[in-house]
Amino acid sequence: MTIKTQVKDIAAIRQACVRLQLPAPQAGTARIYNQECSGWLVELPGWRFPVVCQTETGDLQYDNFQGHWGDPQRLDAFLQHYAVAKATLEAHRQGHTVQERLEQNGTIRLTIGLPA
């Protein structure tokens, strides 16, 4: 199965940045190698160019030159923390409780409970 994370929620983007101790995302335009992209700019450690989150479409624009200009694991970590933040925000919005547990392999397990 393939799951494509769509990055559309700026609150979840902000929370992912906080969790990863990244600079706050900034709305703007960035030159990514040979093109300009607009959206929410996320600066990943060691990356030559920012990741641009286009919240209208959920797409990400970036160029890490197959890992030479940025470690893909940094992007994977951002997407994982975005997904956790988004799921937590939605669960709380619907009145559910959320418990989070970090597994030994680095994955994050969420347990969402029904409201009392």
C-alpha cells in the first residue's frame, strides 16, 4: 500500500516544526534550484533549499538532488511529525483523547480514545 501525505494544515506544519526544533515556517517564495515556488517554507537541517508546502494542493516542492543537497530522512521525519500533529488536531477537534508513544524503531504510535 502507498500512502501519500498531503500537507494542507498550517497549524500541523507549525507543530511539526516545533516538535523537530526547526525554525517556524514562513509564507513566501523560494528559488528551488531552477524554479520559484510559493507556499509555506520549511527549513530542514543540512538542506540546501527549503521545502515548500503548497497548502492549497497539499503538494511539497523541494530539491535535495537525490540526497546530495539534503538528507531524505529529514523530510521523512517532518512528514511523520506533520501526520501526528494533523491526526492529533483532528482527534481533539472531534472531542477525542490522544495518547502518543514513541516506538524503539522511531515510529510514533497514536491511540485515539472516544469522548467520555
